[in-house]
Amino acid sequence: MFFALFMLILLSGCGLTVLDPQGTVGEQQRDLIILSIVFMFIIVLVVFILLTYFLVKYRERDGHRGYNPDIDGSVKLEVVWTVIPIIIVTILSIPTVYTIFNIEEVPEANTEEEEPLVVHATSANWKWIFSYPEENIETVNFINIPVERPVLFKLTSADSMASFWVPQLGGQRYNMAGMQTELYLQAGEEGTYYGRNANFTGEGFAEMRFDVNAIEEEAFNEWVTEVQDEAPVLTQDTYDQFMVPGHVGEYAFSGTHLDWVDHALDAEYALEARERQGYEPVNPHSPEAADDVPFYDIDVDTDAVENEERQNEGPAQEEEGDSNHHHHH
């Protein structure tokens, strides 16, 4: 009864969406969490039953023999309370190790076998930049992925260490400058899944979020073509603006920053880009910052994007923030 109530609380309005997974990776981790909770609950229940039993049986009362301090230890009991923890750890470790190794492999697609979609996820205070190298497009603060198709996220950071986490799709993994980690995820159903940075990175950390939109393969391909044809071309100057610490909206570009920098190989790029943008770090709690607009709100100027071919065809498409080629189809 207690366990059922406990699980009901977890699955209600507490925000623990890890227990409501929508992909194979998340499902495996959910099953492991529930197994661990059930097993630990059984252990706690046995301990409390034994505690109650001994408290009642050996309580201070009339006619009780009392405790003889000269009694030697019991070899049988010592063996029992040594062997039982070993068994408990073994039972928990086997499914844990199995799951850890299993989620490092490409998730099994529910349809025909497909190569994973590769997405480079780069964190930069306080925003997320997603590069699709094979499609040659890039988005900021949102990603579209085909439903039921495995996705390989290649994670790195432009500055401080972050943690990439989409609770309903799988566990978190760190983004670190100067290196690259990998994470496989897969969405089993269409929908929007909320992701965030799960590692504290300063004052703007709380709003460092992104949307993962799982859509049908056909809709995904149409969206890719739309971004390739209509989104502004990502230039180095535009990209450098994203290196300035701050919050931005959602953007989509044709081209990727991988053409001139891979943060997994160049940990100093963000600092150099900030210098080119004339950014000077200011302590937000200092008197100098008191009269300024909050440092974590920045605007990215995409009007300076140079694209001679499109200029010959007609007006640039990035007006009115149309760098946001939204993801809902």
C-alpha cells in the first residue's frame, strides 16, 4: 500500500517525467529505476519488521534474563549479515551493468533498420546549438527528429560544462569544452519533449532549455528541405553572437558552424569570438551592471547575413525573426 502510494506521488504532478518515458532508452532506464526502488523497498520493509520484532522481544520487562556481555559472537549471524549484502549488491549490479552497456548501443528502430541521425549538440551559456552535419543545417534551442529513428547526439561545450538531458527520452550526459561525448536517444511517439541543462552554469542556467520535436520521417525531410532553401545562411559573424553569454529565442540556419570550428577540438573559440564581438564580462551584481539591461538577454542580428545568390532571387528570408523556421507541422 505504501509503495503504491509512493509511486502514485512520483507519477503525478512532481515533474518526474523520467518515469513516463517515450523512447526505448528512457524505457530501459525507467525499468531499472523501478526495479531498484522495489528492491530497496523490500529491504527497508524487512529491516523495519526485524527491528520491530527485536524491540518487542528483547524489551526491558519483568522476568527478562537481560543481556550477558560475556556471550561470544555468533559465526552464523556474522556470515548471514555478510552474505546478504553481497547478494543484494549482485542482484542490483547485474541489471544495472546490462542496462548501461545496452544504452551505449544504437537503439533498435521499431520500423525498418536505419542509420542513426547524427546531431551535434553544443552548449553555450545559456543556449543550445544543434548541428545536422549530413543535412547541413543548424538550429538553436530546438531540434526536430524523426519519430522511431535512433539519434546519435555528439555532445560538446563552447564554454562551461553543461549536461544534456531530455528526461522522457533518456538520461543525461555531460557537455565539456575540448572533448566530445556521445548519447543515443530515440523517440517512440510523436510529440514535443522538453530538454534542459542539468548542470548548474551560473545565473542564466534556469532558462537554458530546448524542445525536441519528434515528427514523422516525411515531415522531417520536408522541414530539412525548407530550412536548406529558406533559412538564412549561418555566417561566422552570426555564430559568434551566440558565443556571448545570454538567452536567445529559436533560430534555424542553412549551413553549420562545423565548417569553421569544432568545439571538441578548440576549447578557446568562444573566448576569441566574444572578443571579436566586443563583449566584456561584467559581474551582474556589480554597481556597473545595475542600470543595464540584464546581461542574459541578447539579440542576435541575422540581417547582416550575406547570401548573394538569394539576394539575386529576392529579399532575404530572415526578416521579422524568420530565422525561426518553426518545428510544428
